[in-house]
Amino acid sequence: MLDKAGAIQVVPPPDDLPLDRILPDEPLLLMGAGPVPVPQKVAIANSVVINHLGDTMSQVIGRVRLMSQYVFQTTSPHIIGVAGPGSAAMEMAVANLVWPGRKVLCINNGFFSSRLGEMAERCGGTVDRYDVPIGQAADPAEVEKFLQNGAYDVVTLVQGETSCTVWNRDLKIITRMAREHGVLSIVDAVCTLSTMPLEMDNWDVDVVVTGGQKGLASIPGVSLIAFSEHVWPVMMERNAPMEHWCLDVRLARQFWEEKGYHYTAPVSGIMAIHEALRLVCLETLEKRFERHTISSVALQQAIEAMGLELFVRPECRLNSVVGIKTPKGVDGKHILDVMSSVYGVEISGSFGLPIVRIGQMGEQCRAHNLFRALHAFGMSMKAAGASVDVPAAMATLENSLAVLDG
Ligand SMILES: *Cc1c(COP(=O)(O)O)cnc(C)c1O
């Protein structure tokens, strides 16, 4: 680069700004739709770097796969990790099963389930969409109509649609129906895995996708996918060209199943997810589901006691992320700003809907975090001009959570 006088200029280093001057002195409590707070064991594991190949790493991978089989509830050995966000895992699932000529049914409950359809289109698939009305669960009878008329190869759906806080409560009916019709199912369980039942084998699910930073309470950037024994040969025997190199399951299995090299694995993130999985195994799924249900329902009751309305009807309301209607005349962004700047608690806005969202995944479902988040939320609602009864909400939370103490 030349300056005005024609002299050669080099790019100088910027002024120094240490990270601790960027980060707040006290970390904010993450009570949004992800990432979620990580347990200390996960945080410590995330600081470990070792050789990505060799005996130590392959022992860790072996344990990750074994523990994953429990968490996904599958006996399939085909557990594959991805260096990337939940979306990369979604893309791996789609890219390996969709190519030009393949027909895909995308069950669309909103932002994330729609993304699966977009990915399938980008892979050259022909995609039909069942657009479920916002705030409702997919209706198995509607899905059946599509399956009868469509000759689909793949159906994609989400267990919990984080964006509008809907739970597809009939997931297992839909995935079993898909298997009967000879259609492969891809289920996005990014925000739900280990927070509510998902029995991959029993429910005939072919692919379950999850991210690190939500239900599993690990770090963002390393994700897991489980493939059924039923779907595996479809990918191994594929003849269609595969444009993706990083996401090709046939290459990824060299690392995940054969102790070989694909790309340098995200060692630290795998250590973190190892610990996250181990904490799930120690707690047991049964107890973890119970903790999540009690905690989320208590929060929902408390918010109603405050005088606010929840976005989704109880029958298909997602417990992992709770959507709350912002009262008329109240600015959702204002609530979020006060919560973080005054109370040190972060929750999420939304993608266009008139709601704010509080996460109920992993450590977010602990009494001390709930009390702090609910108080901050109520006081910030007040500051934003809503008429809310904060003491009533706190009392309701206390009463509803009493069950957890026993
Ligand atoms: C967050 C989320 C995703 C996307 O995960 P990223 O890690 O942001 O790519 C996909 N599906 C659901 C249901 C989610 O909640």
C-alpha cells in the first residue's frame, strides 16, 4: 500500500485492548435460548488441548460415542461429531441424504425447522413444505396426507422449535409413520436433547442432530449426530456426487469410527462435550427430564402469576425455551437491555414474533438461577412499563419449586 507521497506503508497493529476490558467484570447469567451456562467441569475440559490422534484421544472418542448412545437412546454405533454449530450438524445430516432427484418433506414450525428445508433445497432436493401455523404442533394426520401423496425420500422436522417455543409433541407418531412409508427421518433436537424424552431407536428415528450449547449444556462449536443402522447404508452406498468434504460422513467416520484422520478434530470442544455427556449419564435421563419439567413448569406458572401471558398453549408448549408475550406498548428490547445492564441476566428476543424467551436447558434449570432470572425479568418488565406483580411471581416460583428440594 502506498501513502499520498508514494511511500510504502505497512499495516500497523491496532491499539491494544485486552479481553478483560471487553468482557463485563462479572459474567452475565445466560438465561436465553443458547448458549447456556456450562458446568465447571465442562469449562475446565474445554481448556484442554491434546493430540487429536492417538490412544488418549481415541479413548475419549470411544467414551463420547458410548455415552451418546445412552443420551440418544440408540444402540447404533454411528455417532459422528462435527466441528461446527448445530447448523453444521443439520447440514451434515441433510447433505448426506439429499441430492438432486431426492424428494424431501420439510415440516415447518418456524425459523429452525425451515432452515432444514432450505438446506435440502441447496443440496438439490425437491422440497415440499408442510407449513404448520405458528404456535402449533405438527399434526400427524396432515403429515400422513403428505406421505401418502408424495413419494418422499426424507422428512425433516424439529422436536422443539426454539424460535416460537413450540414442542412437536407427536414426534414419535410422525417418525414411526415415516418409517412405515419408507421415508428417512431427520430430527433436529438441538435445544431438546437430554431435556425431554427422545428415544431414537424406539421411535424409528433415522438421524438425530444436536448442538453443544443448548440441551447438552456444553460449549458452542462442537455438535453431535446419531445415525440409525437403518440409514447408514444409504450414505455408505451413495453414488451421487458429494460436494461437501468436511461434512461427508464417509470421511468423518474415518476419525469417529476408525481412529484415523479426517480433519484436525476440535479437541477442546470434544473434551467439553465428553464432560457434558458424562454429567447427563451421572444424573440419569430420568432425573434430568424431571428437573427440566419441574423447573420449566414452575417458571411458566410464576410468569403467569406475574400477570403475563405465555405464547404457546400448554399442550404443545416447549419446556426447553419459554416464550412470553410482550404486553402491548412494552418494547421487548428495552426489557432485555434493563435485564442485562441492571441485573446481569440475559434472555432472548425473538425472530420477528412479539415475544421474549427464557431458556430452560441444563444449568438454567437450577433454583438459584431461576430466582435470579425471574426477579430480573419482573423488575425489568416493570421498568419497561408493564404492570406486573413481581412478589406474586416469586412466591409462585418458590411454591412450585418446593417439589425439587425433596
Ligand atoms: C439453536 C438451534 C439451531 C441452530 O444451532 P446453531 O448452533 O445456532 O447453528 C437449530 N435448531 C434448533 C432447534 C435450535 O434451537
